[in-house]
Amino acid sequence: MERPEFAWDRGIHLVGSVLWFDASRPDVLTFLSSARVRDAGRHAVALCTDRTRDLVRVVRKDFAPLVAPFGKVLHLGPLDITMHPSGHMPGAAIVRVATHGTTVLYASQVALRAHAMAEVAQVPKGDVLVIRADYGHLEQAFPERADALARVVDVARRTLAGGNTPVFLGSLMGKSQEVVRALTKAGVPVLVHRSIAAVNQQYRVMGFDPGAARQFRGAPRHDHALVLPEVLRFKRTVTGLERVRLVWLSGRSLMPDVLARMRVDEGIPLTGHLDPAGLLALVEKTGVTRVIAVGHGAEAVAGRIRARGVEAVAMQSEVQLLMF
């Protein structure tokens, strides 16, 4: 069994192969863990599930990756590649790469508990796990998804009762659809940005219905909640709104300095990432003997994993080459 090597250069590279994981550079073959990967549609060569492709095509019609459904093995030279549902959003995947007698897993956003807006997570077994740990340094735990969404509904009802408009700012894909579903199921009328409306329609095609939300036409209504992409926070679409309560949906809302920079009224930590306890649970489910943690919380979570008796190393973006 060979010990795999990994390099970092705007993404994680499985050294000695053509494969990268969630790379931001367009000149390599990269596995995309979900349609939420930044600049996903700009990759000339990408590998993802068919559902991730279809979601990316909502915003990038010419996106033409190498695709496979969940569970189908792709043979790429010495690599046997299989994608498994991560439970985060439709098409989001944990990838299993078998090569030279060892098995590497890569996971980014994972939901270990099932919810209505994604496939149920299926965590594969492996030898080495490469995991994004952007929140591995947090001291507090994320609330359960159902609790975070219940808070969304409560904020919406209280704000509307006061004669104002609740405005929820979140990711274009993933969180927006979960919030729309929670609000519409609770009987709260919802308006959405046109880009979210287009993603909602693709969700319906794939069998995940967020609910009946109308498209926002630029004038707020104080009897509807409004769901907008967070990238519009400092655009006229949001700054021009009056009598609103701005709510940011992000795990980063637990970081006071980041929340302050967003200049919102409230933050709700609805996220597809795992907190430290969730990362430890994922490691245990995979049965791996080595972990490579990547992201802002990599050092902290690697230490927690080592305390459990599993070999773990943090890979930072400034490190060019690490051998494990």
C-alpha cells in the first residue's frame, strides 16, 4: 500500500495523479463536491455528479463536466472514483478514490442528519480522509438544522407582525431553498430573487420542492418574507430596502467580527459545514487511520482528532507540499 501525497495550490492535489479536489484554478481536473463550490462553472475540466452539473448549469449553461451518478465507479487510469451523497444539498458528494492499494476520501460540506432538501448522506469507509475544517476552531456547537430553521420562521413571524419585512440573506443554492421550504410550510408568504427562483425550479425537477415562492420584483411587501443571495448584501437591491430586518444565514455569524462586517440585524448559524463535534463524528464513521484537515480550523481540529488516537495533520494554504 502506497502512502498518498497531497499538495496545495489553490486546491488540493492528489500527487502523482491528474485529480484535484475543489480547486479554484481552471486548468486542472478537479472533483467538485457540490454546485456551491466557488466558480464551479468556470472549470474547463471537472468531475461531479449529474445533479451537481444540472444545478451549476442554472447559472452557467455551457458547463460540461465529466459526470457520474452516485455509486457508479469511474475508472481514470489507476484511479477508481466513486461519489456518495454528502447530505448537504442535491448532488453534493463525498468522493472515494481507490488507488495503489489505498483509499482516499474527500469531504467538504456534509450533513450527517437527513433533511428534506438533499439526499440522505452515505459515508463510505476509507484509509485517508481529506476534510474541510473551516469551523474546526469554534468553541460552540452549531444548532440542529431544524432548530435553526425554526428560528428563521420565528423571526419572520415577529418581523411581519411588527409591520416590517424580514430579509434572509444566504447562499444561492442550498440554504435559500431550505429557508423557503421552512417558511412556506409554516404559512409565511415568500418572495425570492430571480436567481433563487431559477435554482428552486431545478430543485423541483430533481424531486426536492422548496415550496411556492413568488419572484421578487424590486419592491418589498410587508406581508411577505424576502429571501436574497448574500452576495447582494451591499448592492442596491438590499441597501435600497426600507423597513426591513436583515438576517444573515451562515456559520460565520457565530464569529462576532465577521457578523459585524455584514452589518445585519441578526445572524442565524444555518450551515452545511460541520462543527468540531461533527467533524469527529465523520472521522469515526469513515474508519480512517489518517486525516488531513484543510481550512481555517485545520490546526484545531487536527489536535482534537489526534486526541482520539487517529493520525491527523493540518494542511494550510501556504504549505506547498505535505507528505503523509
